[in-house]
Amino acid sequence: MQGPADQRPSGRHRDRQAMPSPVTFGLSVIAVLAVLGAGAVLLPASFTGSGTPAEQPEAAVAALAPGAGGGAPGARAARPSVAPPPPSASASAPAAAPSTAAPKPSRTATKKPVAKKPVATRKPTRQPTTSAPKVGAGLAAQETEVIRLVNVERDKAGCGSVRLNTKLRTAMRLHLQELGTHGDLYISHVSDDGRDFVTRAKEQGYNDPGGENVARGQRDAADVMTSWMNSEGHRANILNCDFKALGAGAVKGTDGTIVWGQLFGRS
């Protein structure tokens, strides 16, 4: 089982369990019982049984901070990452230095024909998948419940509710489907080919993503929301009053665990 992970656009985290040595086994057990990992990523306005949570925001995909987790024992969480706003180019081209030398007379020469070089054909870029994985009625209902619980928490904090955005949901489901192909309760905010949640959202036609939470191993919507709300980074995404839209995802991995995700938008 794995807990939530939070992301703020740019790191890739892999959480894998290692077998403890005989000397450290006791300490490892205590550590596992004490902490449920969680990760979150958030993007700044200038531009996102128990399991593992992960969260990510928009300001900079940089520092990832592990969060406290809720949910079933054995779950883990990915650290948060943040994406920085796109840099603006401000450098100007240097002016040409003036020349004072008089030009030399040029000879009239017969031009030789120059053979044209063949133009290289660009390789086609990878086309993003636009068809979301099939989600059964049971998991689809859990996705809807996640959004409802998010709005309950936002109402307590004085934030407006978020509404379902199907483009964000498709981007989230596709990422969760990929995460589900990995074992060891693996979660990450970075796709296997290096894309972050900002890129994945834009591939589906949503251009204003704000933050992302992911988790793995929780039993249901209430369980995963407990994990996320017990993690500072994930909770910050859920209670970000600037966010207006949400795509929630719940996909069963090849190991039978449920991979959870929230992809927030600013518009």
C-alpha cells in the first residue's frame, strides 16, 4: 500500500521499499509505523488500506517535501515539486561595430553553380494519447467523491468550490495508468518519458494547470483524502483558493492497488 505524493512542477520521485538489515530492522518498523509518506507539487500564480500520496504545484518543479500521511499502513508518498514560471528573454542582439576602412574594389568573377543540399526531414514528434483509460463505475464514483470531499474542506477554509474539468481528468487518468504499470507502490509526478503535470495538462488542451497530488494504496476516496489532508504539501494544493478546476483520477494498477490523483487548474 502507498500514500499520497505532492508535486509543484519538476522532479521525479521513485519510492521503493528496501529490505532492512538485521541491525536496522527494528528502527525501520518504528519509522514505517510513525510516518505515512506524502508528496505534493504546487504551481505559483505567475504561471499542481493506506497508500502513498504525492503533490505538485506550479511555481517551480523544484523542492520536494515529504508530508505526513493518513490511510492504511504500508503506504508511501512522493515528495512535492514546484514548476517555475517560464523565463522571459530580455537580451538584445549586440549592435554591429562601425567600420571605417574603405572597401577594396572587387573583381567581377563568374559564379560557379552551387549544388543545393537536401533539406533534412524532421522526425515526427510524439503524439500524446488523448483517450483516457477505461474506469469502471465503482472507481468513477470514487473520483466524484474525491471532488466532493475536496469542496467540503475548501468550504471550511473559506475557499470557493472547484468544478470537474474533463481535460484535467483525462491527463490525470493517463498518468495514473502509467504509474500503475510499476510495482513496489511506485508513484511520481514525472512521466516515464520526462513530462511533468504541466505538460500533460497542456497536451489535453488545458493551458492553466496549478498543482497535482498523487497517492497509491488507499482503499477509497475518504481514505486518500485523509492521507492528503494530513500532509502539508497536499493540503496546500487542496486548500489553494486560486484553484478553480479539478480533475480527479482513480485507476487500478497491475498489482491490484488503486493509484489516486488530483490535477488542479486555475481557470
